[in-house]
Amino acid sequence: MELFSNLALGFATAASPENLLFCLIGVLLGTLIGVLPGIGATATIAMLLPITFQLEPVSSLIMLAGIYYGAQYGGSTTAILINMPGESSSAVTAIDGYQMARKGRAGAALSIAALGSFFAGTVSTFLVALFAIPLTAIALKFGAAEYFSLMIVGLVSSVALAHGSVVKALAMVALGLLLGLVGTDIYTGTPRFTLGIREYADGLNFVAVAVGVFGIAEILRNLEGEKTRSVLVHKVSGLWPTREDFRRMAAPVLRGTAIGSALGILPGGGAILAAFASYTVEKRVSDKPEEFGHGAIAGVAGPESANNAGAQTSFIPLLTLGIPANPVMALMVGAMIIQGIVPGPNVASEQPALFWGIIASMWIGNLMLVVLNLPLIGLWVKLLTIPYYVLFPIIMAFCSIGVYSVNSNVYDLYAVAFFGFAGYLLVKLRCEPAPLLLGFVLGPLLEENLRRAMILSRGDPTTFITRPISATLLLIALAVLVVVFLPSVRAKREEVFQEED
Amino acid sequence: MRRLHLTRRHALAAGLSLAAALALGSPAHADGFPDRQITMVVPFAAGGSTDVVARIVAQKMSDDLGQQVIVQNVAGAGGNLGADNVARAEPDGYTILMGTVATHALNPLILKSTPYDAEKDFAPISLLVVVPNVLIVNPELPVKTVAELVALLKAEPGKYSYASSGNGTPLHLSGELFKSMAGVEMEHIPYKGSGPALNDVIGNQVPIMFDNLPSSSGHIKTGTLRGLAVTTKERAPSFPEMPTVGESVPGYETYTWNALFAPAGTPPEVVARLNVAAGKALADPAVAERMTEFSATVVGSTPEELAAHVKAEIAKWTPVVRDAKIQLD
């Protein structure tokens, strides 16, 4: 069996004492920066690139990969504890995770996130090992028309993200789409809605917007009154999930893993999209959709598994084609080139120890993360007992440093401040920030691919229905619409939301 | 022809000045410079080819200068943001720019208003490397040579599209120059960077592309993409088999280059010190090896030669940009 000999080679490489050490350093560092809000894997890896120059290629890539998926783990910690997504893909975890924390179940939420991530990491690592090459072939079938149709499915389903008025959810999606338009139009080079500020020529920074509407808005809300300020301090009970919790997280974790693995392969925000998609699905299939937004276990377990699975499978295009699926992967390409490895389809055959070593190290790294994180949960939860007047300035400081470090762009900080106030206003108006973020992520992709597909078809819109994958996706979108507006479902939905009010 | 010969001379000159520097110690002695860390601004995202060149060179320059040269990525507006930051920085040599053909020749021509003057606002330090571009096609496209591609495009005008890393980038202009010099029609499909464009060419969503040689060299070697020709005047040492575009379309030549600039008004002795450090970095065999693997050619130059190079590049691209009617806001 070629696969087993390859995996054996991989584990032999990854389990050398030196590589184990670098894997540990990577995941530790990743967890740390993931926990610090705003400081992302991109900035950290960029800063560490010069150091990797001195290391063996495989050690340096193992360490950088560890930072990346370590950050995915760590990012959920702050999302749950203080409603501050440390990583863009944990924005969804903040929705229900933070509500669980407010109900004194922070420990359970953190354990669920860690265990879900570990399961997803294990499965998707083996997917990478088994199917990297055939999966690449599928991803390559996605052209502009297919991406457009996929985005349509995403947008249509996003209505389910809201747990209130559908009209408000649609308004938030539309607002997100509009915010996503800020920046240079890639087809004409015309700056749009930049107010003449060159720093916004490449659009608003996702991390800045997410930290603003979730984190800063939450801080403002907490500062409103003494009562809510201390709410987290008192009721911390039960660090571990109950048997009932385990029963309820199993299916969401499985579904999240599947969704994350599939979307992670596609370039362009796969992990974020995966988390949103998983949340949508969980809410749709749940027999208690009214729990979502108020601390639903499935709302943490699903998206966390999805974003970790997506993080792992986004290595597929990098390893098999040398094409980066996101900015972190672009840095990994840079690290390979600095090491004298030309990324491309020949890496697997020319450098088998490197290729399989990285894959094996992903599983080892995931194991380290879960061993590392479970004992730390007690410590993280203790953080909540720090008086809020001490905690919030520290959070604000780290946020600012983190957001600034991404692009060294001071206008990103202005964006944090602006979206902090905007987010606070939205909370007061009882509008949800999650659909806004989804619109913000999908909007530019939707437009870019719509226009690219139209240019490629020379203006013929039937391209979306004559291409089979695109047509299938559009049918799925239609089906979702029908389901949402079907009288029986609608009645149930209204019933659900009446209960809520 | 002239330009590449000139760059060969640059290499020689850099080598000679390096030999002199090694023999006599630093010829230009800037008192106390540098006494703290130097920031090298890369006006593009980390991980791209300009970033890789910067990090390799910065590492070696740190060794020579005895102070850390740290790389800071200030990406945005096609490189203009980072370039503008350096143009406005204190002219003391502690903030320098990793400039490219985009920041110092194309952007000023393409944009209606550029915040800086590529010639007046900078003190050139040294040309570093030249990176060839390459004309690639999906292997399913029934052409094996540039001549066959031209024939196909002429037989079915308007049917084919080509991908590039974005509007107004050196790769887009390589395509436009090809269209006008070969007299063919292709629709331009811009992407956000080379990666996604390459992805679509491999998947045959778009059949043709101009790319930097380093980013597609792996695919050309394994055959997932067919390299038709390099865009430089002479064949690339890493692909001696591959012809040049100029062999089929006489006079065609484009390439990407990287060079160091300080803000205008930086004292000449500081510029000279940085030039020596850059020259030593380029002369390092390990650096040369990395650059060759990366398909970049180490060039090097004096500050004056870089100034002349910028002037020549602007003169070369002015008619191309005008004829292709590329004008961005």
C-alpha cells in the first residue's frame, strides 16, 4: 500500500525530536496569538519568516503550519470568553459561544470547541492524505460561474443566521454587501466608496470590521451598567461538558467536519465560509432552532469543527498545486521559496519526506493542541474573574496592536473604532452583526465572479445554467428559498420567533 | 538588446565595486550610519515574489550593516501606498523602499494622479534583480509555440481570453504589449493576484496567461501548464529550452525588476553605504543560488545606473500605456 508507506515516511519525518519541538513551538505560538484578539496568523508568520531561513525546510513549514491551525484553536477562546473573535473564522463561534459563557458555561463551550476541532482536524488530515490529488481536480472545475452560484447559495442561506426579523437580517446582509464594495474595482481600477482615502483602496480589513462589530460593540454594551459588567464573574460553573452535551454535539461535529473539509479546498475565505455555512445548516436541522443565538451547543460545535477542518484542507491546493488558498498559505509559499523549494505539483514526488511530513505533523499538532488546551480551560475561565475595568483596556490595547500589525495601516484602526460604534448602534436596534459579516465576505466574491463569468461568456447570462456544477448550485439555492417560504415551515418559523420574544 | 547588455554591465560593475570594497574597506564612510535598525518597506503583501527578494536581501544586508534590516509590508493601491510612505519618510536612510517596475515606471504612467514622483522623490540606491515573465497556456490549448498561438488568435479573433494578476500590473501590460505587437485580439481577465489567476489557467477556465516565471516554473516543469516563451530579450538560464517571445514577435521585451530606493534628500554617503551593503548581499553565493532557483537574475548597480534605468523604463512604457489606452483613476 503506497498510502501506508507514505504515511509511515511522514510520521517518521514529523516525529523526529527536532520536528516535534518545532511543531510544539508552532502550536503554542499559534494558540497564543489566536487568543490575543486581532493578532492573526498572517502577521505572526510574516514576522517569523526571516527566522525560518536558518531552519530545515520541513521543520520551518511544520512550525508555520502549527501556528496557523494553532491560531484557529486559540481564536475560539476569546470569541467564547469575551465575544472578541481572535481569528476571522471564529466570528461565528462568538454568536453562541459567548452566550454560553454568559450563562456560566464557558468551560463547557471551550471544551466542546477543542474536542470538535480535534475531531475535525483528525478527519480532515486523513482526507488530505487520502484524497489531496483527486480533490484538487474537483476544485479546479470551479470557474467564475460556479463560484458565483456557490456565493448565491451562501447568501440565500444566510437569512437563517439571523434569530430575529428576516427583514432586519436581509438589511444586514445588504449593508454587508455594500461595505464589501469599498475599494478598487478590479475590472476598471476605479476606487469606489473610498472617500478619497488611499488607505482604503484595497477595501476594508475584515479583521477590523469583525473586531469592531463584535468585540468593541460588546465592550461598549458591557460598560453601560454595573449589573451586566459583573455578570460573567459570578456564574462560572462546570468546566466540563455533561453527558447530554456530548450527545448533542456529536452530529453537529460530523456535519461541520464535512462542510469544512469541502469548502476549505476552495480558494478565498474557505474556512470563514465553512463556519457560516455550518451554523446555517445546524440551525436549519435543529429541532430547537430557538436556542440559536442564546447559547446553542450545536452553534459552537458545528462551526468550530467546520473552521478547523477548513483550515486543514486549505493546505490541499498549496501542497498539490503550490497555489495559496488564503493569505497565510501565500506566506507558506514564500517560506518554501526562501528555502529553495519551488511550490508546484512536483513537491509531492520530488520532496516526499517534506510533503508527507507536513501532513503527518498536522495530526500530531492537533493532538498537541487538544492536550494543551483542555488543561488550560480552567485558566482561561479564571480570566473572566478579572475585574472588567482592568480587562477591557487590555483587550482594547491588544486589539489595536493586532489589527495594526496586519497591514501597518492606521486607517484599519479608524475602521475598528467606527465599526465599534456602528456595532453598538446595531445591538441597540436589535440587528445581528453576523449576517452583515457574511455579506461583507461574500459581496466582493459575488461581484468579482459574476463579472468575470460574464466577461468570459462575452455577456451571455445562460453560462450560469448551462454549466452543470453552476446549475446544480443554483437549484440548491432555489430549494433553500422554497423551504424558507413554504407555508408550513414559515408557520413554524414564526412560532419559533414568537417564543423568543 | 541595449537594456539587457546594460544590465550585464551593471552586474560587472557591481562585482568590481564589491572587489574594491573588500580590498579597501568601505569606500564611503558615513559616520555612525547605521546606529539603529533600518526598515525596508515592501509595498506588496508578504509571500509574493517582491517580498521573497526583499527578505533574502535584507537578511544579508543586516550582516554587513551590523544593524537589523527589518522588512515591513505596506501593501495597497498596487504598491503606491508603500512607495508613498517611503517618499514622505525622513531622508536619513533608516526607511528604504523595495521598489519595482510597478511603483517606479508603470503606476505613474497608468494612474491619473500618483502621490509621488518616481524620479524626483527618491534617491536610487541599487538595482537588485531582474525577474522574467512568461507566456503560459493550458496544455489543452492546441498550440506549442508563440507563432501557433498568434495564428490561432488571428484565426478566431475575440474568442480567447488571457488572465493576469490584476489591472495595470506588469503582467497585464505584458499582455497588452503582446496584443499590440503581434496584432492579435484577446480579452483581458484580471484577478486579485497571480495565485487565483494561475488556478483558473490550470483548470482551463481561462486558457492563456502572462505570469512571473518564478510563480509558474513548477507547473511548467511538470507539464500542468505549457510555457510557450519567456518575455526577456534572452532565454532564462533556468529554462534554456524555452524560446523568448521576441524570437517570434521581434522587439518584444518585458520583465519585472526590483530595486532599492531611499527618500530624496538622503545624504549621498548614506546612500553609498547602503549600496555597498546591497552589493555585498547580491555577491553572496547563497543569495545568488536562491535567486537562480527562483528564476531571478542578480543584477546590482550603482545609484546613478539605477536612476538611468528608471528613466529608461518610463520612456519604454509610455507609448505602450498610451497605445493600450490603460488609464486608471
